[in-house]
Amino acid sequence: MTVEREPHPDRNRRFAANDTIRLGVIGTGIIGFYNIRSALTVPGVELGAVCDLYDGRLTRAKEVFGQGIIATRDYREILARDDIDVVLVATPDHWHDVISIDAMRAGKAVYCEKPMVQEVAEGRRVIEAEKRYNAKFQVGSQGVSSIVMQKAQDLYRAGEIGDLILVEAVNQRHSSLGAWQYSIPPDASPETVDFDTFLGDTPKVPFDPVRFFRWRNYRAYGTGIAGDLFVHLFSWLHWIIGSDGPTRIYGSGGLRYWKDGRDVPDVLTCVVDYPQAATHPAFNLQIGVNFVAGGAEGSFLRLVGSEGTLTFAGDALTLRRAPLPAKPGFGGYDSLSTFPQTVQDAFVKQYGLRFYDVPPSINEPRDIVYTPPEEYDDRDDHWANLIAAV
């Protein structure tokens, strides 16, 4: 079943010339390029400037998006421009708070890639800046703008799975790229990479292209599995059920295979406790991530309720209705066979009388699968939401 996509309120809007929204991009790595393409699907958005600390990415941005865009190593040059309205922050995690706050201070709307920050205190400072400068600020957890996630929220609120009992989340990878072993350009050098600026306030180390191009592998620059992957799971879950978050988290993991100099785990498991709230009962969440999964690749988020499950895997959402039968049943692997025969006969008779009035239930479809339209990308809608706010 295809989830119907309502036209986004900003997609068919007619823009006057002075309504054009000009985008400045700080960080043109993998996600930077994805975000540029999504932002440009929104009518009226133009790419004005890009910033990166590797010269090759500046060259590539011009190759792809036009020679007329401004390209610089210094993000402050973008913030100083009056013709830039919105800034994308797609840098390594340790720069998110600094650049986001600087951008809001400069009067820019900000789309900051997830995770918003490395430390809780940094997050508070970003929120304070958003309030102080009355800025538009959005984190790149694009799943909350997804029409499929909206459908999941609708089904949950309608009580389709009963009372929430447990949530399961799994992400399994079995490849070098899946373990963040990204390609390193052969021309990487102290001349083509501004490594000192990349380091920022982290400990000074000699030039190392591995640290620069595979920064997720290091605590100093990234947030490991939790910051890269858990953030999506939490944002999806909290959006669907309207949760304010857990009260206890137990985590365990280690570096089991990718011993390439990284200092973050490649296997991580968590058990998370949620208290009762207005929108959900108390429940547990269990998460497992494995970067050397023996070929068992894939990911899913499953909400398990007393009457069914909601499973999000890939682009599909599957509702499985499985309410407990009104008649509990007997026999099989049951203590009934251990009773004396006369007691068994009495039990069966009492059972029949007790449940005589329970009507039979019709067999409903076991699984209902919802999918988005072909070529749908929730990142496009996430950008449309920010631009509409601007």
C-alpha cells in the first residue's frame, strides 16, 4: 500500500525575485552533497557558497553546481555575506556547536546535520543561541519529516498495536564503507587540506589524512555509533510515540574487528528504560549495532505492542495485527494433561461454559505494508520544512 504524499505547502509556492533563498554550505562531504541536492528541490532555493577544508571538494562543488558559486576554506566568509540566508552545517561533529552559534549570531537560518552536538552542555548553548537570536534552527534528523513516519505515528495513535511493550532496533553492516572506511584522495596533503583548522579545539596531532577523511572513527571529532546511528532511532521513536525520552540507559560494546586505529566501538548494544507518560506506558528499548555482521546486513525499528507490531525497515512500514484471542485455549504444552482424567473432563466442561458466548473472529490480513512513492526522499521534505519556516 503506497502512502499518499500530500503536496508540501512550500513546493508549489510562487517566489518573487526577492523571495529567493540563498544557501551557504559549510562542509561538502558525503552528506553535504546529499543535502545540497535536497535543498535545491525546494522552489526558490539557490546555492550561493560552499566551504570545505579540502580543496578537492571545493573544486568538485563547482564542477557539479556551477563555477559561479563562491568557494572558500573559511566558513566565516560565508557568514559575513549578506546574500546568504540559510547555512548548512555538515562538518565533523566537533564543529557543529561553534559554527551553528556563529551562524545564528550572523542572522542566518541553520540546518545542522545530526548529531546536533557532542556534549550536552554544547547543546544547551546552541538552544540558548537559537532563543537569543530568534533564529530558525533545524537538526538533520530527516526521518521526522517522512510521510512514512507520519503514517507510523497515525497508526500508533489509533491504537493499532495496543499498548506499547517493547521497542527493538537493529543496524547490521558488513562492509568497509559501512564501517566508515571512506575513500581517501591520493592528493591529500598539508597543502590541499587545512588540517590545523579541522582539529579546532581538539589535541594537536601531525597531519593525518585518515583522521580527516574518516573522522567518525575518532572520539575527538565524532560521536561514534551512538551519534551517527542511535540519533536516528531515537528521533524516529520519540516522534512516533510523542516521548520526552528515557530515564535509564545501559550500554555495552567494544572494538571487535576494525582495529585500524579508531578509538570507538564497532559493536554496541543498549537497553533503555522509558517511564510511563501521557502518550505511552512504561516500556523498554533494546538496540544492537554490529559493523562486522557476518553478511547479515540490514536495519529495522520495531514497536511491539499488546495487539501487534509496527516495523520500519528500509523505506517500508509494516503493520502486523495480532491481538490475543478472547479464548485462552488449552492442551498442547499445558498442565492439563497432568490432571486426573475426571479433572480434565471437568475442566473442559467448565471452559466450554465460560467461553460459550465468545463469538468467533474473522481472519484479517496478517501484514499491511506501507511504502512511499517511488523516488521519495524524506530529506527533501525536511529541507522544505526549514525553507517554509524561513
